[in-house]
Amino acid sequence: MPSVYFQTFGCQMNVADSDTIYQLLSQRGFVISDCPDSSDLVVVNTCSVREAAEKRAKSRITEFANKKKGRNQQLWVTGCMAERLGGRLKELIKGVDLVIGAKQMERIGEVIDSVLPQNESSPAVFGKSPVTDFVPVMRGCDNYCAYCIVPYVRGREQSVPYELIEADVKEKISRGVKEITFLGQNVNSYNNEGIDFPDLLLRLSAIDGLERIRFTTSHPKDCTEKLIEAVSSSNKFASHIHLPVQAGSDRVLTLMNRGYTSARYRGLIEMIRKHIPKADITSDILVGFPTESDKEFKETLSLVRDVRFTTAFMFAYSPREGTTAASMTEEISGEQKQERLAELIAVQTGITRSIYKESVGEELEILISGRQEKRTAAWMGQDRGCKRVLLSCTSVEAGMILKVRAVESSGMTLLAERIL
Ligand code: SF4
């Protein structure tokens, strides 16, 4: 059987897209491989969101291209960088055989059909049966945040029809999946034939066998009380809301084209905590946006201290060619950006550690996702929020939902004992 090796960079949408490509390949007889050198096909799914992400992907592709010289191996590049650079990638890196841009994911079946005929007699062979998986409900983005390349490489916002999402969920449940994260660049603006995102979630929550539901990413400008009420209405929903704030200064938020103020964001946090008091709220934060002053950076810090995010993805701004922000005058040196980032990370890490510590003694419901590598009696799981939990225990298997008590915190992981 031919084999395929995947290297996936970037966000969960890319993980979901790699999975879709793999399923189509498996219908053509491919099996997954964990060795790029011996596989017949290498697929590199790329990210364009930051310059550093592109650099990493390019160097990996070059490595694969150099190794395959003289061998009968195919090298495909997919995802956002593939969309941004298109056919130029083949000239930049000799040895790339096929470039599939992110926008082509909508008709990926046809693209793969054009290069690999379907082999109906080959059964699908999946590498593993994970208990958690991703299902995209939207593709693209219409928001054009000033710093972001996504609308240019992923295209306009499109909602996946309910029937297709339901079929995808049922197929995954039949493979043993218990928890699904519904994905989109801005899931809150889902709209298909009158079904909005809260309606979609409530419909999906009625599917038998789907035990836990997560979703990301929520945009603060579209996050409504109807959505939070839906999430608080059933235990199937994780008590985790990822709500990227990006900055704490209203002037910077306006420059970023985010569509909300710091006060509106703080109001949303209050509303979420009213409905889901123990919610883990997480965020994305960008420092050093062009013209951000020291005072404005301090406003971000004070918002972070007030809101107390469980965790956050924090980045220093870097311009992406073609975005609005790329033409703004950068007045902040690379050194200053790194200093601000380090200060923010220190503040947020302290908050994360204290939130984990406060959880010690609490009863948690965890979904076991698998065994910790190399330790037979150590199992990994996640609570209903976003906390990682380690459990020392036997007679456990992936997919079980267990009641445990947190007995210790190692900073970013909870150690727990089984109750039920
Ligand atoms: S909402 Fe803004 S940051 Fe998120 S993908 Fe769309 S443009 Fe990018």
C-alpha cells in the first residue's frame, strides 16, 4: 500500500484540513506513515499567519525536497503559504510536485482526483482512532483585521450547510470520537439558511454519542448572550470560551479594525461569567502593533490582569505583506516589541499558575485522551474547561469521562486522583 507522511503547521483548521486530505487519500489506498524518508508521498500543510511560521515551513519543505532527489517520492505543499505563493513555490523550491492553496480545500476531492484516481476496492485505513477531533463549520473570513493575512489566503466567509456538518460528526462518532471542536475563523458569524451559530450548536448537541463540544474561534464583536446561554444550557458544552482580545487600548483596537472597545470586551467577560461562573476564558494578544505607545501597552496589561485569562497565545507584531497594517509606519523597534512581549508573558504566566493552583482540591470531569508516552499508568485528559490533567491510574482507557479530584498543580498541568 502507498504511504503518506503529513507535516502540519499552524492552527486547528490546518489539522482538520490535513485530516480531510488524509481521508481522501485513504480512499485511494494510502496508509499513514510516521517516517517521511520511506513514504511515497509527503504532504506539508503550511501556515502564513506569521513570517516565522513561513520560514519554518519553507526550511522543512526544502529538507524534504533535498532528501527526495533521485527517489520516486511525491512532495505536496498545501495550506495558507501554498495559497499565498501559489506556483512560485515550485520555482522557489525545486522538487515540490503539487501546490494546493487553502482556497482549494473547498474542492479538494476534485484536485486529488485529477492527480490520483480513486481506488474503490481499497478500504479506508486510518492511522489511529482519536477520541477528539475537529470539524470545520466555516471557511474564510470577512473581517480584515489590519494585521491578518487570513482573509487574503482563505477567502470570503462561507458557512458549511448543517447536513454536511451533521454527516461529518456522525462519521467521526462512528470511529470512536467523543469530543468535537467546531472550527472557523469566526464561528460566531455562522449563518446558513437561517441557522445561526447558537442554533447550530444546539442542534449538534442532540446527536447521540457526541459527548463534548468545543468551538473556536469566537470574535468578540459577534459573541452574543444567545450563544453563551446555549453553551450554558447543556453539560455537553465545554466551559471554555476562546475570545481573542488582541489589545487593551481603544485606539489600537480601532487601528486593528477589530470592531469593539475595551469596555465592550470587559462587558462580554462579565456576561460569560454570569452564565458560566467557572468558565475558562482564553485569548490571543498582539503587542507592538504599529504606533502602540507604552501607555497603550500598559492598558493591555491591565486588561489581562483584570480579566484573568486561563491561558493566552501572545505574539509580537510582524508585518504581513498585503495587509493594511503592512503599510503603517512602524515606530516600535524589534527590541521594544520583544520587551513588551516578555513582560506580558510574565504577567499571564503568573495568572495561569495561580488559576491552576486555585483548582487544586476541586472535583473535575475529565475526558481521557490517551496514555502519557512511556508511562503505563499515567493518563492524559482535559477537564470541561481547557486545563490539562494527568491521572495516575489503571483500568482506564481513552474516551472515558471520569470524575477526578485535582491534588496538585505543576504550573500548567493538574495532577488528579480518580473519584468515580
Ligand atoms: S477575525 Fe481578524 S484575526 Fe481572525 S481570521 Fe479574520 S481577519 Fe484574521
